[in-house]
Amino acid sequence: MKNPFHIMIIPTLGCCSDCAYCWSSEEDSPIMSIQTIQDTVAWLKEYRDDPVTITFHGGEPLLAGPEFYRQALPLLSEGLAHLTPEFALQSNLWKMTDEMAEALVPYHVPIGSSIDGPREVNDPQRGTGYYEKTMRGYEIARSHGLSVRFICTFTNRSVQHREEIFDYFMEKGFPMKLHPALPSLRDDSPEEWALPPEEYGELLVYLLDRYLENLDRSEIMNINDLVRCVFTRHGTVCTYVDCMGSTYAIGPDGGIYPCYRFVGMPDFLMGYVSDNPTMEELAESKGWKLMEEYRSYVDTACGDCAHITYCRGGCPYNAIARTSGRIEGVDPHCPAYARIFDEINDRLNREMYEENPISGRSSRFRKKKVKPGILSLVQKIISN
């Protein structure tokens, strides 16, 4: 299966919030020029010929201002019309205004934002006032008809409130997408907020159970993705696929990187859009070779793992960023992935056995009323 073509445009590494576990908080970082957008269009015109999704990420991409989007979106949409581009944006929404929303509406830009639960859980780890500012931006975006979904970051502290957080998302009618807090690359105490892999694994199992108990009232996008991985035997989101050659991030200065997480890290710079590099030229860069080395490492280190075809060692950034590019292990959340993949596989096998039991034992199983399980979730995913 061919991976979707995805370009992340990073208008700035700056951010107007100062989340305790995050890596970017300087609001006055440089802003991408429109010339860089023009160079991006010129590069992508000849680079690949399949449909592309373009996500504005950061930092905080709305710091670029509405005029940036009034110019950038038509340049990308019209200049890359043969690639039928679709757009998305990841923002904390603090800078959302009517003017900004009006620049996004003609291009039907869905927005991913971040809320870690109710105010009393969110603000202690994202900063006082964060919840109010984000929800104010959310209301402005929704009033203009823009779609907004929230990512919830679980830290080693907020995970203690997992029931309260799940109930909050369900009661608000918000689909949940979750991230585990990673060790910070900018902090003297990198593990202060990080969610340990074992706790992350147990959290995923807990959320699977709560989701199945409330299948008609809730949605957890990560669980959908994980079940889809197991059912199709193929990774469907960037954490669980070989992303090289299909995903790139473009930094504020036009630098090309494997992913937005690597932007600004010199070892992972692969080229510049202004040079109009070919894939062969990008492949000669140190950043590309590091990613290829990681891919080869996964083939060996995970070769005996039952989940290798749809996990692929997890996220390369998680695995190699903290070691300055040394390939010394896979994604440290591997135990969490194994835990939830094992759980889904085991439940799926039990359910399929009970639905199609060995001859002579069917009546006892078929008359038994069962709670919604993995197969019920598969049906929901397919119907959506």
C-alpha cells in the first residue's frame, strides 16, 4: 500500500503558549516568507504527481497572521491544482479571529487543536488561562463553519485523571485524539512530565474499554487507527508506517526535514525548497540517511515481533532525536504499542472464534448476548 503524500508547512517555530511539557514557546521567532511558499509550489510541481495533504503546523502557525494565509492558500491551491491539495492546520487557536477564519473558510481547512481535558486538568500543565483562550478561539472557528478536533496530551500527572478526561470529551461530544507527553528536549528535567511507556499502554487499554462501553457516544481516533492497523495488517497513521519519501516538513526558512518535529535540527536538514531538489538529491543528505538507517535497524531489531508489519518500530523521532541521531533503539513507547496491539489481537481472535466456533460448539456461543467488542468497532470504522 502506497503511503499518502503529506507536506507539513511550518510558518514559525514560535508559540504564544508555554506548555510545561512542550518545546517551543518564543513568540517572536522568524515567520516564513511568501517567497518560500512560492518556492514550495515550484518544488512540489515536479516532485510527485499524486494527491497531497498540506498541514500548517508549528510552533503556532496562526502567528503568521491572516495575510499570510490569504496569499499562501491560493498559491498552493492553484499552483498545485494537479495534485488536488487538501489543507489542514494545527493550532492552539489563541490567535483565531474572524479575519483569520475568513481566510481559511474558502479552502475548507479543518483544524486540530489541543485540550488536555477540563480546565482544572488542562491549565496546570498547559498554563493558566490556556483553556479559556483556546475555547474562545474554538467558538470563533465554529461560528464560521470550520471543523475543529482536539488532541489530548496525557502526562504522568494528568493520566491520574483519565476517567475525568474521557468523560469530559464524551460529554462535550469531542472526538479524542491523544498523545503521550515525551521527555522534553529543552528541559534540564526531561522526564518531569513524560508519560512512562507502561502507563501509556495501560491507558490505551483503559480507553479501549471505555470506548467500547460507549461506542455510540464517543470516538477515540487513536483506537480506531490501532484497530485498523491490526485488521488490515498495515499501518495507517505516520507513527506506524515507513514515512520517508511520502512525508516532509518545510521550516520557516524553506529547509526540508523528514517531519515537523525535526525542523530546526541541523542533522536532519535534507535540503531547501529554493534549490528544487529531486528525491535522489534529498536521499544524499545526512537526515535522509539517518532515517534509512533507522528503517534498517527496525527490520533487524523488530524482525521477530508479531506487529512489525503495521508498527514499524513506532516514531523515528521518538527513537533517535534524544540521541543526536544515534540509532540505539526503537520508539521508547514500544511496550505501550505491544500492549495495546496484543490486547486488540487477542480480543479479535476470541470474538472471531465465538462467532465462528468449531463444529459442535456453536449453539452455546451464538445464543450468548455479548457486549460490543473489536468487531463492533470495526463495523463502526467501516461505516464511517
